[in-house]
Amino acid sequence: MFSMPLCHSMFFTACDGIFLNYTWSDLTLANSSHKAGTRRYDVFVGIDVFGRGCPGGGGFNSKEALAKIKHHNLSAALFASGWVFETQDKEKFTELQDKSMFLLCLNFDIELNIMSLKVF
């Protein structure tokens, strides 16, 4: 499901949250945010870190998809978060995983404490 259809509203009311897949658009995000009302943060929008159907193309650019989700005050769910391990240099896994998470965290006002973080 790439948007929260009105016909599913009774199910959404009865549950703690809903996951949307990663083939969404700005329009479907806006519709889902509107339909969720005060429960916007209970709508988890998929981000495919491999980039299938996501703005930014995934990978280290997954932050672009996350920025769009944040703009609509929705929550995010990461799909295929093993992208770094599966596609990048395994000897640099910790450094590259930290970079990946750091770039995602730039969308939020949080303090980062990543010990192995280097200048990218």
C-alpha cells in the first residue's frame, strides 16, 4: 500500500500504526497525512535504501526520501537497511554505516554520538 486509503480507516483506527510501502509520491504522502489527522506519526512510510521507487535513489541519498516524509509529519520505516553491508566495502563497514546513519540523522534535531565518524 503506497497511501492510506479511506476504506482502510476503520483498520487504522483499530491498530497502533500502519506501514506504507516505498513506492509513494508527494501526493500520496499528503493524502496519507491528511487522512491520518492527529495520528500522522502512526503512519510509517517506507524508504527502500536500495532506492527502488524512492526519491534520491536510495543509498547515501536516502536522506532525500526521509526529508519528504518529515515534511508531511509522517514516520519512516527503512527497508533493506543492509544496503551498506551488501553493496559497500566490507572492510569499511562501520565507517560507511555510520555515514549512512549520520546523513539520515541530518533531517532531525538530534545530537549524534558516533565514535567512528570521520569527515566525509
